[in-house]
Amino acid sequence: MKTRRLTAAGAIVEFLKAQYISRDGNERRFIRGVFAIFGHGNVAGLGQALEEYGGKELPCFQAKNEQAMVHTAAAFAKAKRRMEILACTTSVGPGATNMITGAAAATVNRLPVLLLPGDFFAGRIPEPVLQRLEHPLSMDTSVNDCFRPVSRYWDRIQRPEQLLRALPEAIRVLADPAQTGAVTICLPEDVQAEQYDFPANFFAKKVYAVTRRRCPAQDIAQAAALIKKSARPFIVAGGGVHYSEAEKALENLAGGTRLPVGVTQAGKGALLDSHPCCLGAVGTTGSFAADKIAKDADLVIVIGSRLSDFTTASKTQFQNEKVRFIGLNVDPFDAHKHGAFPLVGDARAVLEDLGKALKGYRVSAAYQAEISAAARKWETLYGKIVRPKKKPGEKLRQSEVIRILNDYAGSNATVVHAAGGIPGDIHKLWKSKDARDYHSEYGYSCMGYEIAGALGVKLACPGREVYALLGDGSYLMLNQEIVTSVQEGLKITVVMADNHGYQCIHNLQKSCGGKSFCNEFRFRNGGTMRLEGETLPVDFLANAESLGAAGFYAATEKDLIQALDNARREKGTCFIYVPVKPHTPLPGFSWWDVPVAAVSQCPSVKKARARYLKIKEKQRFYY
């Protein structure tokens, strides 16, 4: 048997370069690069191997924050429809644990990222090493064990030859659309540098074929029968439509049957808003049209969604007593939710087959008229929300910023967002002109994803204009990857709405009967010891410019349009600062379950608790 002597780290690099993925005859390299922050736990091992063997096939990118680089990798994978991914490597200790939040977000969103954190010495002689957390009950435990619950596959390499089993399994999970998420391979510092005679065929080209699983004909026939029998069917389109590249199949199905479609955060753009069957966002942050039709639906066809509480309005969205569900998902775990009739398979393949089975079928004329009436009413409400009546000199509202960016961006742009008040507003208000123009991380709703995520989208789609839309709270949490975007020549445009605090949660706090407390960015009031003083004067524009971005200030609609125009002409990363009016929540058409205190001396809390209990009576259990 031919062998090749390499260090464990060298073998990892050479192996990753040889991994390919294929779907529909389209073959491509699977691992497209490595984001790294080096420390003593990986610089002399994996760092040295990347320098020596990485080359053009496995380029190394220098990140500025470990959590951020995982977000970048997840956003890259999402933009590539999970067919190309990135790896991330860190040192031991804090470098490793900084990745855990990013790993959780990737796994929750079913996005493949490969994590290669450094770990303690397998040989244990120099223990405890710098940055090593010792566990008194086991010397085989390190902080990297924290990755176990947020990883779809986890392993620790104690000997170089263990890579022969671990790496193929890691790639198998990453490439499997039903199992994918964060995969963590912990690499002890000493093992990375140890040598082994690896079989030469371990580094041969390997192609992982992603097949489009179809459902048995009887399952398709049964699902079609359920649809034909229903009086008020409704489609919920999730992220699985995008990952399967099933947008055209959904468009054909909806167009032929006139089935109404509501979209989740991940499913935005699965059916363009210009399509007459698209009713927009559904759920807690949904549009009037989608939520109204969903409320009375007697059959809900769920495509590629994990049915989070925001989609189901905490189990209050679907109120028809006879409602049933069809769950189309590549993962049986998701396909069976809500007691659904499961269609376990690839979204595009199954939608194509379902479309054939439904040939000649259309929803009733009366139902179509009801759908159209709901859509028209929503359009009227939409116009009032995005063009609100204001007093002279009043600041822009967040809804206006979204409308202006939506109008300006065009179909060859992508807006990235993640947390705070923006996701709820933009899900409701954004009108997708292209399947790729809306990029949301709302499975984990992770503040700080936005700029890092925009970098990942730009790396994946260099020909698109990419906008990171975020608030001041998210910006303060994680803005360092502006530097990386400048360093790599990957232009992104950051649009930051400044409302002086965590105003999304501030609004939630008040809606639950609470007083304003510790959510706005204010000076501490010495008399009450509360943050009730003047708002903090943070110069965000100067901060972004100090990181290398070209800065623009936009106080009015005219200013914002001009700033967007100026930013588009710039070759490098830009930052647009927009002061917005706080405390302007949009109208909601569905509920979200946030428990209100059962015991309180505050009258407003007592009142909110009574409202909460009344709405909670509408929660349903579907089985």
C-alpha cells in the first residue's frame, strides 16, 4: 500500500482539498477556504500546514473575531445553497469557545460549517497548558466539549490515524442536506504536529453526490388528494425551497393551482412578491394577508421549514378546527412536525411530482377572491406603514429605511440582517425581486451576525451588491469584520439605523407591562441609579471610518438615497449612518408567546398578564 508521511495537520489540509460535491451533474470543490485566527494551539500545526499545502485550492482568510468568522462561513454556505462551505480554525481556550455561538446559529439554521478548534495536549505531559480549563473529575474534558450540543458531529483526535475515520464522517454529515450543521473536529495541539504514514488513497479526489430523493407515488397521490379535498389550502415556504433550488418548481405549482403562499424568514424570495399567489411573510412578523389566510386554512402545506414559534405564532397561527398539515422536508424530524402527513424528500423533486399530480386542479373561485381581497387590504396598510404621516423635521422611521433600501437595491443586491427590531419589520415589509435578495439569520436571531454575514455573502457572490442592515445594538456587539472586508477587497455596505438602544426588546418590555428598564443607551441617573439620563453620544460614523469604511450620514430620505448612490460608486466597504425615530413598532397581525410575570405589584403588568392568559387560550396542539 502506498503511503504519504504527513503531520496530522498536513493530512487535514490535503484531505480537505480533495473533497468535492455534486448535484444535478454540477460538480464543485466542497471546501473553498479556511478562516483563521492563530494562537499557540494551532499556529504551528494547522497554521503551518495551511501555509505549506493550502495554496489556491484552500486559501486562508484572516478573521478578526472567532464568532464572526463562523457567521461568515455560515452565510457563505447559505448563499451557496449549502453546496460550498468554509472551515474555521482557532487556538485552544477562548479562541475555541468564541466559536460556540456561531456554531449554534449554524446548526439551528441547518447550515454546514467545519470547525477545527485547537485542544489540550493529548500527551498531557505539560498540563495544564496556557488557556487550559482543568476539570476535576476527568482529564479527558476540555472547553471544547461545549461544542457537543451545538454540533451535528463532534470528535476529538487523540492520534493522527484517527483522522482516517473522523474526516470522512465529518464531510458526510456536512454534505447531507438532512443532517448538516456545524461539525467540530477538536485538534489537540501536540497531535496536529505528529506524523503518520497515511494511505495515499486517503487524499484521492472524493465526490459526494447529493441526490434528489423523491417520495413514493402513493405518498404523492395521497398528498394531492388531501389538497384537492381541502377548501382552504395554504403553503408555508421555508428555507428548504432555496437550498433545494426549488423556486421555479414552487412558482409552477402556485401558478397552476392558485395555492396561496406565505414565506418564512428563511423562505423569503422563494416566491417573488410580484407573483399573485405570494401573500408575503407569515407568522408573528407576518403580513396582514398571509396571516389572515393562514388563520382559517384547513390544510397547511409546509415546505422546507422547521416551524419555529415565529412561523406558527407560538401555535396560534392556524385556528381552523379541522386544520391538517403536509410536511415536505428532506429531514424526517421536520417533516413529521404538527402531526403532518410527511413527504420526506427533496423539495424540488417532490414539488415537481406534486405539480403533475395536481394538474388541472385549482382552488375555488371564492377562495381566490378572498385571497385577492386580503392582498389588496395589505397593500393599503403597507403603503401607510412605509410612508407614514410625519411632522416636519421628524426623523426617518425604520419602516422608511427598509422601503428606501428595498426600492434602491434592485434585483442584483442582497440585504443581510439578523436580530433586533429589523428582522420583524423587514420580514413584513421587504418585497423580494430576486430569490437571493434577502438573507436572514433568524433561526438563532444572533446579534452581530449582520456584518460578518454580509462578508460571507460577498465572498460567495462577488458580483452582487451586499448590504448589512442592522441597528446600533448589533453594531456595538460585532463590527470588526469591516476590517476584514477592507483587507480582502470584499466591498459591503453597512446601513446602520441608530435608535439609541435595544429598542426591539424595549418595546417588548413595555408590551408585557414592564417599565422602561436597562434597554436604552443612556447615562445613569445618579438619583434613581437607573439608566434614565441623556442618550449616549456615540460617533458610529467615526468608528466605522477608523476601521477603513467610507462613511456617509443620512438624516432624510433624500440623504439616504444620495448616500446609497455614493456608496454604490465606491470600490470599497461603506458605512451609512441613519438616525431613526425610536419607539415606532409596526402593527402585528399574529402573536408571540412571551410569558408575563404571574405575580407583580405593577398594575400594567397585571393587565398585561390578563391579556396574555386570554390569548394563550388560542394555542393549539397539533397531532
